[in-house]
Amino acid sequence: MEDISPNHPQKIPEDLKTYAREMRKNMPDAEQLLWYLLRNRRIAGGKFRRQHPVGRYILDFYCVEKKLAIEQDGGQHSEQQTYDQQRDIYLKQQGIEVLRFWNNQMLSETESVLEVIYSTITKETPLP
């Protein structure tokens, strides 16, 4: 029987790994800004990973401890709302909360975006 505990992650398909690496190299300005603000546990001590694979999806930013995904959406997302909804349903089934922000929101309303992220990270986790 295969152990799929958090200490033994499932093998990530090579195509997904390659795509995630490419996305890390070509981050839009809004993602670069958010990564600068998230990295090194700068917001409430949350450790984030960027372009992190979960299932067949790649999350823009992911905090494992809080099971929190942050998605930066550009203009293409207005045309792929069905895909994003299916993805969010899958992530919710995995126990992952998703915050979505438009790129222009990140660039023009940075403090508001950070407040939402901070309040989400610091909220009390309900007991099982």
C-alpha cells in the first residue's frame, strides 16, 4: 500500500513540473509583487510556495500549513470562468481555501489585498 501522507508526496508528472518551472520564470508584474510580499514568511509567518502543483492544477501561491491558495487572475480568466470554478471545487474538496485577486487589484489596491490575506491566515482554525 502506497503511503501518501504529507511527508511522502505523490510523484508530480514531469509535464506539470516543467510547466510550473516555466511559470516561475515568466511571472507577470502583479505576481512578482505578491511573491515579494509573501516570501520569507512576511505575512503573519505564513510560508508560501509559488507555482505549486496540486493534483493536475498549478496554484500561483500556496501555504501548506494553512491550506490556503492565492490566485492572481489576469484578463484571460474572464474567458475561463467555468475552468476556474471546476478548479476551485476540486481544491475545496482537498480542504484548500482559495483567494482570488485580479492583477490590477494587486497593483492598485495592494494594501487591501494584503489585509484580506493577513486576516485569512490569522483566523482561528475550527476544531475537527
